[in-house]
Amino acid sequence: MMTTDSPEKLLAPVLSAHWDEADAYTLAGYRRHEGYQGLRKALAMDPDDVIAYVKDAGLRGRGGAGFPTGMKWQFIPQGDELPHYLVVNADESEPGTCKDIPLLFANPHSLIEGIVIACHAIRSGHAFIYLRGEVVPVLRRLHEAVREAYEAGYLGKDALGPGKDLELTVHAGAGAYICGEETALLDSLEGRRGQPRLRPPFPAVAGLYACPTVVNNVESIASVPALMNKGKEWFRTMGSEKSPGFTLYSLSGHVARPGQYEAPLGVTLRQLLDMSGGMRPGRRLKFWTPGGSSTPMLTDEHLDVPLDYEGVGGAGSMLGTKALQCFDETTCVVRAVTRWTEFYAHESCGKCTPCREGTYWLVQLLHDIEKGAAGPSDLDKLADIADNINGKSFCALGDGAAAPIFSSLQYFREEYERHLAGRGCPFDPAAATAWAARPAGSSRGVTA
Amino acid sequence: MTDVGTNGEAAETRVEVGIPRMPAPDYPADVRERLEADAREIIGRYPDSRSALLPLLHLVQSEEGHVTRTGQRFCAEMLDLTTAEVNAVATFYTMYRRKPSGDYQVGVCTNTLCAVMGGDAIHDSLKEHLGVADGETTGDGKVTLEHIECNAACDFAPVVMVNWEFFDNQTPESARQLVDDLRAGREVSPTRGAPLCTFKETARILAGFPDERREAVHASGPAGPASLEGLRLARGETGPPRVVAPRGETEEPGEGA
């Protein structure tokens, strides 16, 4: 045990603080807990001061890259004649990632309040929420929350002050992982195939309709109202100097209690597992992703890595979306990586050759390896193809496709070799299912 | 494959030789008039009309259950695009169906985490139980079975989506019961989301027209149980660790599907 701190001390529910209240997702439920108070304070400030405030607070993007949110806002040129746009990336599709969807289902007004504040800051009169299409319950709640916000005057005519209207459009996507990439998202929102754009120009200069555009993740924007309401000093009491604040960690897989755990940045997986009952009874952690399948996998050696931008980076991976997918020893790592690679091949948009062709060949090789039909040199070939995608593709999808392959070869090369030597997969997939019988003699879950 | 659409038109997958196809037929006048009014409302939400293309494709899908050549022609005419431009977009996104399908789209997540937790077993079980392959529809036109990618519900794995509503923590048994209920016409409610409507009605919501059932937005409460795990711990509500295996048997009556 690394820590004896109680969950009350280690967790910090802010966005999720009232999710268990029956009307949490309504305007009335949101207002009951100081909802739209951050907006009131922000609207009393000069837009540039709001940007500076968010920048000083140190809020960083929660969608994967961790870019400072205030700095993104600051890049928007001011005094130009062009319309400015805010586009919220709610295309949550990274395998393992499941934070924005429950957030929008239980607390959509935190996003809407954040949108109004951000639009005030960047002087935008029209914002969009690009929601992936495959989540109709969330779309339903967003439709209703936006209607309520219009009715209450937070959106619409003079929402940002006399003569300053604000429109908010909820836009449902149609099924394409690549649209989570911000420039592909913009192309998609313009009614085109979702394919990434060459940068520069960056969206801050030429984004939606070639106008200055900020693209932010749902959780980043939804974090702004509490920050404005309770202050940047309060925000900085959580997390570290470079990674301040609170965030949603999503625990999933072979753990005793999968779910959402909102905590200050820098909590460790060991702390999260210790407080939540560990792995499922009688099983041990084998490998995990810190932030979705595109972040290199880690093992039980990394249980004490602080889950913040620097900590996970220092361990050779990325904080990403904080999607902590935990797999125990019943899981075949080759099967896991093969399935992720099939996903990347399916979702590759086809624009650039390394990713389009490379992911296809990775899948062919992995199929052969999984069934033990490949030769010894094919593991090197696998790494070589991944190397030809990583950093050489048009966008980060290619890097993401290479990450599970590099990292699994780093930690589990021996398991790949067992597939080849034994002419097949040595694992029983039935043992990994949620309904598999627990191993004999086990009672409590163990972490590692 | 020689799938034939409702209008007798060849499905996109068929390779054709010889003379090009004739332009798609238009909608009947009354349908066209109704859809045009909807389309104008959608287009009005965007500074640039082309942004309305994805919602319009959802709209035409809500009319016919899949995106037909007629639907594509309609989108093209409303947005002053060519049908080739519309087709290029319609075929890029997986939610647009290109052939007639069932009233209920049953999607089993088989991305890594759900697959390992049992999604593969559920998918196999449903294929056998329904007697259809992946992507096919049952003979009664009720259920189309598909494997889907990660649907952002990993803490509820394994997940099944029906018409894009959440059926969490599924087992092969619960999933077979689910499709039996759908085929028998029994009312089915998701673990998170509203009582099911048909695929066409779902597509209309996706086009940007709020669910006409006023109570639907309140169905299934603010959050699923897994979403609240951290909150409960933070409040000191510890309790005994939840038994994970077998998860399907630990659900409260009425909580699961």
C-alpha cells in the first residue's frame, strides 16, 4: 500500500458532484448548485481578462493533447472583421474513453455555461457542439438543455450583453472516429468527409468556414464555470504546478468497480484501485492504458505513476483521455492489440498512405501472429510497419495505431513469441469475460 | 452480393457495367413538400448551407430507413451540390445505411475492452440465435445485427446499443432475451436512454428534431450506477465491494435490460 488516504481526501467531485440527484441534468438542478454563477462573474469581466484568468489557472485540454485552454483562446485574432466560432468536440470515440458521455448525460448545463463563457472570451456569436451520433440519450438531453438555456436567456438575443447575441447549434455526427481530430471535425461540420487538414493554417486563424475557430474538448469547456466561480486559486489547490485542477478518470475492464472517479490530477492508478476494491477477485493487473488505446500501454510496474500530463509522459506514454482500461492476466495482449489495430484500419480516413496502407498490413500480420501462422521475422516486420506509420502520417491517428504495437512489443514480446512457438493463442477467451467464474480459493481483489 | 432496394434499385455493392443508371426518382410530391420544410429548418441553423448535409442525410434516412439514391438526390438539390458530392459524404460515415434494414439496429461493441469482457461471445451468440450474419437483418425485418466500435460506455462493458440507446452490462442470455423481446413487439427500455423508438424515429432525432415524447428526456434517471462509483466513495459511502462476476446476476430487478 502506497497510501492510506481515504477516498474522501483523494477524490474531488466537481463536475460529477451532483450526478446522483434526480434532476441533475435540468436547468433547475444545475442552478441549485451555483449553476451559471461562473458565467455571471465572467460576463462582468473584459473578454481578454477572462482569457488571462483561464490561462493563469493553468487549465489544460482534457481531450488528449493537454494544450493550455487559455492559450488556445488567446490565439484567436482580435479586432478582425471575421466571425469567430467555438466548436466543442463531443465526438468521444477513443477506445476506452467514456467520460464526456456520462458528463453530458448527467450535467449538460456545465458544458453550456462553459460555452457561453468561452464565447464571451473569444468574442464569438455562434458555437457548435459536435456530438458523435451514436449516443441518442445524450443528444436528447442536449437538445433539452439548450432549449432551457435559450428560454432562460443564457443563449440567444443579447446573451453576451446588449447587441451581442449567441447561437448554439447541436450537431450530431454520423459515425467516424477520425472526426475527433479537430481539423477533420471541422471538415465534417462543413458537410464534407471527415479528413484532417494540413496545418498551418491552424484553426485559430482559419478554422470553420476559414474563420478563426477554437476547438475544445467537452470536459475542458465544462471545467471553466467552476474555475470562474470558485477562482483560480481554488483550482490550483488541486493537481500540480504544471497540471493543476480536477479531472474525470474512467476506470474500466477487469476491476471490481468500473466507473467515473473525479480527482485532482496526479492521483495514481494504485490509489484509484485501492479505494475502489482493486482488480476483480483473485486476479492481477497485467496491462492498462492511461488514456485510451492510442496511448502506449503500461503494466503493473507503473501503478505509482502520477496520472498527470508530466507523470504519464515520463513513463513513456500519454495522459490522453484518462481512460484507464485495466486488463488482468486472463487477457491475451495479442488479441487486444489485434482488435485495436482492426479499429484503426477501419477508421483510417484514407487520406494519407502510411496510415491507410500501413494499418491494413498491420491487421494482416497480426491475424497471422494471433493464430500462430507467422514466422519469427514477422515480429520485426510488425515493428517496422508501425515505425513507418508513427510520426509519418498526416494526423495523430497513425501515431495512435502504432502505440499499442510498440508498447506491447516492449512489454510482452515473449507473449507474441509464444503464439508463434505454440502455433496459436494460449489463452481461453471465456476466462476473460465479465461472467467468468472466479479462480478457486480467491476472496478479495488484489491490485498487482 | 445482389441486394435489391425497395425501389428495385441495385444496392451500392453491386458492380454494374454498361450504360450509367438513370437519375434517381424524386420523392412523391407530398413527401417532398414535408421534407423540404424540415430541410429548410435544418439549413437555417448553419451559417453555410453545406453544413446541413450530415443532418439532411439523417433526415432522409428517417424517411426511408436507409439512404437511397432518391434521398441523396434530395440532399443535393436542397444544398446545390452534385449527387456525387453527396454520395462521397454518405459513404464515408458508418451510421448511414446503404440498404434496407430492420426497425431495430442491434449493435454489439466488439472493440477490445468490450470484446474481452464478453462482447465477442454476445455477438457470436446473437448470430447463432437470430440465424443471421453480421450486418444482416432477420426475416421479419425487425432486427439488424451489427458489431460496433467503442461507444464510450466502457465502464458498463459489455455494451449493446439498440437504435443508439445504451444496454449496459450485457450477457449472452440478456442479449438473446433483448432481441426476442424486440421481435415479439414487447416494450423494451434501455439501461440508459428512453423506451425504444424505431430506427426511423431515431434518425429524425439525429437530424436535429428533438424527441416528440416529452417525457423521454427524463427516462432512466441522471446517471448509470458506474457513473456514480467515484462520487459515492468521495462521500464516504464505501459499502462492500461490488461483486463483478457474474455481473448480470447482481443487478437489481428492473435495473438491467
